[in-house]
Amino acid sequence: MSKKPKQFGKTEKTFSEKIFKILSKNANKPFNYKQIATILELDDTKSRNEIIKDLKILAAQKLIIEAETGKYLVKASSQQYYEGVVDMTSRKSGYFVCDELENDVYIPFINLNHALDKDKVKAYVYNRRSSKKPEAEVIEILERAKTEFVGVVDIQKNFGFVSTANAKMYTDIFIPKNKLGEAEQGDVVLVKLEDWPAKADSPFGSVIKVLGKPGEHDTEIHAILAEYGLPYDFPIEVEAYANKIDTSITPTEIANRRDMRNVLTYTIDPKDAKDFDDALSFQVLENENYEIGVHIADVSHYVQEGTILDDEAYSRATSVYLVDRVVPMLPEVLSNFACSLRPHEEKYTFSAVFEVSSKAEVVNSWFGRTVTYSDQRFSYEEAQSIIESKSDVIPAEISLTGKEYKADPKIVEATLKLDELAKILRKKRMADGAISFDKVEVKFNLNENAEPVGVFFKVSKDANHLIEEFMLLANRKVAEFIGKQKKTFVYRIHDEPNPDKLINLQNVIAKFGYSINMKSKQDISSSLNNLLKEVNGKKEQNLVDTLTIRSMSKAKYSTENIGHYGLAFDFYSHFTSPIRRYPDIMAHRLLQFYLDGGKSVSTEVYEEKCEHSSTMESLAAQAERDSIKYMQVKYMQNHKDEEFLGVITGVTEWGIYVEIVENKCEGMVRIREIKEDYYTFDEKQYALVGEMSKALLQLGDEVYVKVKTADLVKKQLDFNFIRRND
């Protein structure tokens, strides 16, 4: 780690900081006092004499050297250069984030020098005389995080400006008249940032796509995708290529595969699913063990390396699941038809087949390409009915057909046995230190116009856990099979939690009477599971669940295996969802390559692909969250006159965040809107304190609120404070 920079000398009137910045920006070029005065736009004798004096002081402090008579350079050891990323705040300042530095360094607005949020930059760090805390100045923008932005255009006579709803985007974008395209006043547009002249207040750009009018449903959904650089349709040539692929099941190809069409096989998926990635097969062996097949769509059979189809799939890297639609990674002819393991159809699959004992111990594993036939399609609700009732009767209200029917007795028997084995596998995982995140998911009932007419919560039950456990088993065993051969592979890794984040979590949950034991890795896992169990069903559940997830490290893809902390696995990969995740396609290709005797592939090539896949996964997750927020705001627009019971989920100096209990919609109550007292923010108590009553508004408190504003464009809710729930 580099040493901390020295403080500049303290003189009554000094230009030393500015001089040092100029010399640092031009590290290899010597400057005399005249050149520095010109840059600082100073031409009076007094200021020039001050510059000469400060140059001598800096040289005496050995921060700069006199390279030639009267010309100075920054001394090599004084150059506090670092490369890192800008993390903007919503207040026009930012922080410089760098692995070499212990703490993030504050960047005042004046020092940003046109850097934007998440840009990769070169900066230098210095200590201000007026403060012990260092500051950073951006010297060079190495790489823009993004060059395309979504915003609303305001058209003047000879030009336009585009302003975004992103609080971290501190500038609007200037659009010359000839680059407005077909945009009309007030349109939501996608603009490309093209230039930012040194003395210009705003960057220059051009309109590359008109998305529509603000507030219109398709406009806002397309705007969410465009904001994260995600597509919403396929290029014509990719669709054409996919449509020409031979998707027939041929005797020649069947001969190259293990034929499992006669083994009982079925799928369990969400009732509205169209892309069926996975199926389970089940049969009892002569030795009374069970053969359980995890059969995955053989996407890599159709998506061949080096094709435009593969390039497009890699570029997207994941399907994006928005509230009202799926933006698939693969064209529909593959994702919903050829690859999808639809009922009563033969399919090419890539399988992990296990011999499992009655104690859920894996006795043997087999991996390879297969051909399978799905005997039945079940929804999670139908499978759950079998598990709960132990009956073959599927009631009409949950039946996919809308009518009561009797399930095949063999499938009923298989489902009950698979459930029994899954529960043993889950219990083992928990005993090994896995953490059980069964976070409640917010879902919407949409009408034919994709408008939210109701909210419901999706909760994982036994049928979900059944599928989850066998997918986890396949993912783990595939990774283990290759990992133990020490060959390059695509792992799904998850690091241990950051201790600082756990301490922050402890500080919050202590207010509700909970605690975390941080003595050992096992103690942390055990106490986190206890915490999640204790809060289940309580008013603070969603808050604690969310904060606990945030305290975890982010799972990502890598060729460097460090295991998966959250699942308590030494080896883990993603193998089971190749229709919607590109890393699974890579896993299939590598597994087949190694099964065929191939040598270990280039780690560098696959690490780059892993990083890209992790980045795209993160962007997709942000888009998904934005679409949920958008729907919540849209839903609350129709409930403006109603009072709602909510829980305080955040406290800041400008107000409180409140989450409504019945629908999980979160909004802000501004501090000035709370009329019952004059409140101020107490950082130590993490609460608002009433000046007269000394009453507290703190995390977990229940309050009643009404919708004040519901801004669809900003995806923002503001509430009026009604009263406490005393």
C-alpha cells in the first residue's frame, strides 16, 4: 500500500496546493513560475512573487525538485497517483474507490473534472491543510462506465438539453439542433455522450433513439432496459439464424447419447413459465437405491461457438425478468420451443444422473448428453398439493388445466420420495453452515394492459425446495467433478461476509433485540439462520432480511474457486439454467470437452467471460429492481386517498423511509412534513428526535402514511406522515 501523502506547508497566503496539482497533472514536464501563473490566470506582480515563494517552500519540503534553473517537477515519491472508480453521491460530490487505499477518498465537485458515476479514473490524493481527511482529484478519465443515458429532452430554438432521473448524474447533456433526430419536446430519449469540451458546463451528445412519452408503460419499461444498456429485441439476422437451425430429433444424434426416454421424467416450474430448463427423472434400482436424473436443456447443441447466435447470447449473458415481461437471452424459437423441456416431447438434454441411497447419500454420479421425454408438466402449486395431501387428486383451483384431475400414481410416488430426500439434503446443508435466505418476493397481478391491480407475495414451499435441492446437487457435483481434476472451469463463488458489514447489521438488529455471534465462521452462519427464523412473520422481517442479504458478499462467476459461503459448498457452479444464463452454457461446453479427454483450457479467456457474465447479471438485477419499483409506484398512484400502515426502514437527516406492510412499497416522508413536533436527526441513536416531546422515530417503528406523490419517471414515492401506530 502506498504511503499517505504529506500535508502541504501552511503559509498565510499560498498557491501551493494549486501549484502541486498543476505539476502532478503534468508529471514529466517541468514548469517555471511564469507558466504556472498563466495556467492560474494570474498576471499581477504580487501573485507571481507568491508563486515563486511557494515553489521554493515546496522544494524545501522535498515535495518537488528543481529540474533545471527555475523549472520544477513533482518528486517521484510525492506523486500520489492511483487508479480506481468514482462513486458519485446524489449531492454532486463523489468518492474515489481504490483497492490500494484503506478508505474511500472524498472528491469535491470541483475536483471531478467531468468524471461520472462508476468511471474508471486516474486520481491523485492529497491532504488539505484545513482538514485531516485526504481528498482526491480526478486527473484522467481512463474509461467511461457508460456513454448512453436515458432522459427527457427539453428542446429550445437551436438546441436541446436532456436531463436524467438518475440522482447520481449531476449534469444534463447538451444536444445540438442537428443531433436531436426525431425527438419532440418532452420525449424520453436515449442519448450518446460524444464529447465534453474542457470549458463546457455540460457534455455534448446526440439522440440515438426516441423511447416515447414519459409515463407511458412501454416507454418506461424500455427506458429501464436502455438505462442499463440492455436490449429489448433481437437483431433481425440473429432471429433469422435461429429460425434456420435444425431442431429435429434425429436417429443419428440419438445414437450419440444415453437414451433415457423410457425413464419416468417430469418438470416442476412456475405456473406462468414458458422456458423449462430442467426436468427430474426417477426410478427405483434393484439394490433399492434410487436413480435420480437432473436433465438440463442441451442449449450448447444448438448454440455453437463462433456463430452470431452465440455472440448475441454471450453479449446478453442472461435473460432479464421484468415485472411484465421476460427479455430472453436466446430467441423464442429456442428458449420457448426447441430447448424448452415441454411435456410429451422428446428433447436433447445434458444430464447429471445420481445413484442415491435412502439417506440421500450420493453413491455414484454420471454426467453426459442424453435424450429424454417429459411425461408431465407440473406447476409448483400442483407438486405442493401432492406433498401436502399425499394424494393424487389435483384440485381445480390450482390445476394448470383449471379442472380437477388425478396425477399418475408413479409421479405421485416419485414426488413424495424426492421431497423426502430433498429434506435430508437441505438439513445436511444447514448443518454444514449454509444460510437459508427465503426472502419474500413481491409479485403483481396485472390486467390485460399490464397495469398492476393487486400485489401478492411469493413464498418458497416444499415443492420449490425439492427442485432447488436437486439443482444444487447437480451444480455442486459437476463443479466437484472438474475441480478435483484441477482443470479450468466456471465456478459460482461466494466469499465470506465483510466483518464491517456484519457489525453494521448487528447495530441495527440490536434495536429489535437480536444479536449475531461472530466468534467463528460456523457461529456466524448459525446465528444468521436463527435471526432469519426469529424475524419470520414479524413487522421487521423484510427490513432484517434485506439488511442481512446486504451484509453478505456478492456471489459472482470466476475461474478461481474459493467455494460458496452461503451454500456451504467447497465446489459450486451454474449448470442447470442454460436457456437463461450464459455461464451454464460455458459449463456444459467445458464439461463435455473434459469428458472427451480435453486438456485444461485458458484461464485468462474464461476469467474475462466470467467477469462479463457477472457484470451483465448485476445490470439485469438492477433493471429488475427498477421495474418492481416502477410497478409499485404505478400501483400506489391508484391508492392516493388511502391510509396505510408502514414500518420505518431507514432514517436520514432529511427524513424517514417507510415500507407499507401490506404491499412492501417503500417511500419517503420528508422531515419537514412531520408536523407533530420539530424533529432532528440523531446519528448516534439512528433516529429522529422530537425537540419538544423527545419522542423518537426509529427503525422498526410502525406509522400510518398516505401517498403524497407517485413519480413514475423517477420511480419515486413520497408519503405524508399521518400518525404513529401507538
